[in-house]
Amino acid sequence: MAVVLTLMTIALPWVGALAVWLIGDARSRLQSALAVAFSAAAGLVSLALIPYATGGYEFSVFDAGEAFGRFTFAPDGLGVYLAVIATIIGCLAVVFSLDYMKGEHQLGRYYAFVLFFVGAMAGLVLASNLFLVFLFWEITALCSYALISFHNDDPKAVAGGIKALIITGLGGIGLLVGALLAYSYLGTFNISLFLQNAGQMPAGALATVAFGFLAAAAAKSAQFPFQTWLPDAMEAPTPVSALIHAATMVNAGVYLLARFYPAFAAVPAWRITVISIGVITALMAASMAVVSNDLKRVLAYSTVSQLGYMVYAIGAGGIFASQFHLLNHSAFKALLFLGAGAVIHATGTRDLRLMGGLGRAMPVTRAVFIIGSLALVGIPVLNGFWSKELVLEAGFLGGPLWAYLLAILTAGLTALYTYRCLYLVFYGPSHGKIPPHDAGYAMRAALYPLAIAALVTWLLAGPFSRMLAASLPFHEVDLLPTWEMAVEVLSAPQTFLALAVIALGLAAWRWRERLSPVANAFHGLAQAASNSYGFEWLNRQVVTLTQEAGEALRSTQTGQLNWNVVAIAGALVLVLAIVILGSVL
Amino acid sequence: MSWNIGVIVLAGILGLLGVGLYGLLVLRNLIKVVIAMQILVKGAILALVAAGAAQDQISLGQSLALTVIVADTIVSVVGLALAVQVRSHCGTLDVRALSRLKK
């Protein structure tokens, strides 16, 4: 049964993608109905998979011989909960799209890629063969590219898509190199065998694998120094941003680090590198969110920042804290993105300076946006509070003090930019047209479940930790019943320190006029933050360099067939010479 | 002087590869280029079969040879189809005409 359910979680969205594509855009009602039906079915199937997560199932669907090993899937706790997130939020994003994408052209392409993505994401987390993981990893990147560039007549959307593809593709090389290296030493792509036998690899090779995977994870999860692609990915339709660039695909990097943590934890300097990347990203992205004037970019920076928290927790050894924060973040960030989608749909702009005072016209959107914001800030009893405190606690216990202080500072900045964003959109004087309508019915159908989730997913801490502890033999996951977690968090002094900093952050926006001398003192920093600390400049330099190198090398391409054959024959001779020399020496 | 089969096959392989490579290097007519490529690939197929026999893995060598034959046929068909297109677009089969793509 676990076999059927696992395969259906992956196959249902893919079959749906094919069906939606084949139906064609002429029958749009049937098309969207099919998209909803298949994504909902995948969500239900993945929910049905939860009871099997602790059963230790692992099965092979195909034996690819010695080259690629057996194509195995293992629905364990870590994989199943991420598959549930992918399919459920995928379903809600599709439902939301019914309103949001109404009247757009080529919706078949849109729904097909969304469903294709959902299936690939489920495959990525359920597969237990590293080669398969790599395949699914790249498929998700491809879907992300196709959906960012969905409006392919918009140069910004096309550029954003290509940027995402190049950066995540570069990171993917790290994953491939790591997987091949592991295979060459251990003779298997199987993940649990790798975790079991990683100690037998030479230290240098294991370190290469560890840092290769870290590069892949950083690129996928938009961590320093690869964080620049995610804000540009905001050209995608908003439901796609909510699904791929907030709730699911960007978590793949965090998933990868968490999955392989037991093998890499002992690699020298690996943990401290992970911690540094996490806190630097969290702080940097939060400061950029404070100065950004684009609603979706604020949310994108905030996603990068929260992912930084998760990476930080993994580096400090808090696997459960990071995964719990991931779960909660998926719920409230998808909610925030879809809420922002409703605002953008109603006002037709993403510029915060052209909004303001929308609360009266859009009370439902405002209500759910407030819930999401409070969860993001980490106000008690919303889900973000619990997991953020657990992350900070894990960081305090397992990481250096400076990282903890930076993480606390980030919590304050998070409060500041979230309050600023909320205020600029829904309160204050109006700077643009007041929209004629609130979120539509399909939008509400997607927003309400997520709002409820943002309020209650922290209650799952107990069952969630039990599921992870029971199904991950190589990880040390503590059993943490919900009640104990609540007591632990509420009795820790760090919690109140964090809450005090959060309160300061909120107060900073409230008293922004009185604090303007302070803000002026940070003017240079704000300038640097809105220029993304020079990373965009660095990206442009790399692009220019590549183009100039291409121009310079153009003369080597004669376009003459005979000369090309000379080059091929020459290269062949060279390779033979190297092989012969290698065997002689 | 004794001619054993190995020497003959080796000479055949090198001869076919050499003729094919020479053709690819100097010929300018696209049809002739395709023919030269065919000769080159025949040398490679012969090498596969011979290597299989030499390593006592005759069936492996032969199955690889069959695979190459299939792939080679497709390449030739595409090459000839391209030649037809080049002829109708450029009015000539000279491969030098194709370097106009660069500009």
C-alpha cells in the first residue's frame, strides 16, 4: 500500500499535467477543473501516506543496473511531510489561480508546469537514490524557470527565469559531483547506505561531498552568496511564488542539509560554515526587506531570511527545530504570498508606495495577512513563534554566541519590515486607487485553510517529532510532545530576550518619525541594502565577462566543417596521449 | 609471411578510419562528407566487433555494433536531409557556404 501511495503522490500530478496540457486551452473550464482535481487527489494521497511514514518502507521500482543503482523510494518522516506540504500547498495554489489567473492566455502551460513541479517535488523528497534525487532536483529547477518566465513577452520575467536557472543549475553541479564521488567510493547511490557508511570514505572526499551538497543547497535555498535569484523570481505569477519560491522548492536545500546532516556533521569546518551562511543570509536579507519598496520582493527577502534561520538551525544541530520552522514557514509564507497576490490582483501594482489604506476595501485579505504577519514576526501562539524560538534555542545551545546575537537582531529586523509592509499596504493614507473588490471566492478558499494552518500547525509539534524520531535512524531527533515544547519554550529566558527584541522592532516602525535621526545615521547602510550589497553588480560583472570572453573566442569558430573535424581529431589525439602517458607514468 | 586474421582486421579498421577521417578533413561536398562519415563509422563498428571477439565478449561487441548501426543510420538520414535543405537554401552543397551562419 505504501508503494502505491508513494508512487501515486508523484504520478498523479504528472498525469494531471499531461491531461491539462492535452485538453488544450480551448476548453478552459474543463482544464482548470482537471488541474484542481488532480492536485487535490495528490494532496489526499500524500495525507494517506502519513501513517506509513514510520513503517521503514523502502522499495525499488526499477533496476538501472550498475550504472545508476536501483531506483528506490523511501517514504520516511522527513520525506512524507515535505511531500504533504508540496501537494497540499500545490492544491491551494491551483485553487487560488482559478481567480488570480482568470483571463490569462496559455493556462494549459501554466497548470501543466505547476502540476509537473508538484510531482517532481514529491519525488525529490521521497526518493532514496541520490541519482534520482538529482534528477528530480533539476526538474524542479526547470519548472521554476518555466513558471518565472511564464509571461514570456516580458523581458524582466525572462531574465529572472534564466537567472534562477543558471544559479540553481550551478549549485546542482555540487550535488552531482557529491553524488558521483560518494558513488565512486561506496559503490551505491542509496541514501541510507551512504549515511551508514560515510565514515569509511577518506576525509578529503567526504569533505568535498559535504561542501558540494552545501553549495547545491545554498543555491537552491537562495542562501549567501547565491541569494540574488529569489527576489528576481518574483516576476512569476503570485501563486507560483507562493508555491515554489516560498513553500516548497526553496526548502529543498534545507531538506538536503537536514537529510545528510548525520554524515557531514563531523566534517571539519562544515557546521560552522553552515551556521555562518545561515545567519549572514538571515541578517542580510532582513535588512534588504526593510528598504525594499516592492511588496513581493519584501516577501521574497523575508523568505530568504527565514530560510537562513533554518540553515542556521541545521548547522547548530537542531534538525527538528529547522524542519518544524520549515513546516510553519510554509504555511504562513504561502498565506502571505497568496494574500499579497489578492492585493496585487485588486490594485494592479506591486509597488508599496502606490498602496496604503487598502484595509477598508479588503477586510478579508487584511485579516489573513495580519495572521501571516504575526506568525512571521513570531508573536506568541501563532506557529512562527514556537518554531522561531526553537531555532534560536538550538542555535544558542549548538552554535557560537555571535551567530545567536545576529539571529536575535534578525528577529528584530523581521518585526520591523513586517510591520512596515503591513502598514504600507493596509493602513495609513491611500496613495493609489482603492480596489473595487476584496479577494474572490476561489482566493478565499485557498486563504482560509492557510490562515487556520498558521494558527494551529504548532500543535503538531508532538506528532511531528514522533514521526521524525521514529523514521530517521541516523538522526538524533528528540521526542518533544507539544505540551513539553510549550513549557520548554515559555520557560527559557532566551524566549523573552527574543520577544523583547521583536517588540523593539515593532516599536521602531511605530516611532519611525522620532527615530529618523537614527535612520539617517544608517543611510549608507540602507543604500547598500537597496543595492543588494553589491551582489547584483557582481552578477552583472560575471555576465559581462562571459559575454566578452564569448566575443573574444568567436574567431576560433570558423564555421568550416573541415576545421571542426581537425579540432575533433586533435582532441582525440590529445586524450589518447593523456591516457597513454597516464598508464606509462 | 603469414597473414593471420587479426592483422587483416586491424589493417581494415585503421584503413577505414583513416580513409573516413581524411575524407572528413578535405571534402567539401556535403554528400561526400556523409559518405566519408559512413566509412569512418564502419571502421568503428569493425573495431567494436573485433574488440568484443578479442575480449571473449562476442555478444557484447556485436550488440554494441548493432546499436551503432542504428544510430549511424539516423545520423546519415539527418545529414542527407540537411544536405537537401542546404542545397535549396544556398544553391550549393559546398560546406563553406554554411559558414555564412556565423555572420
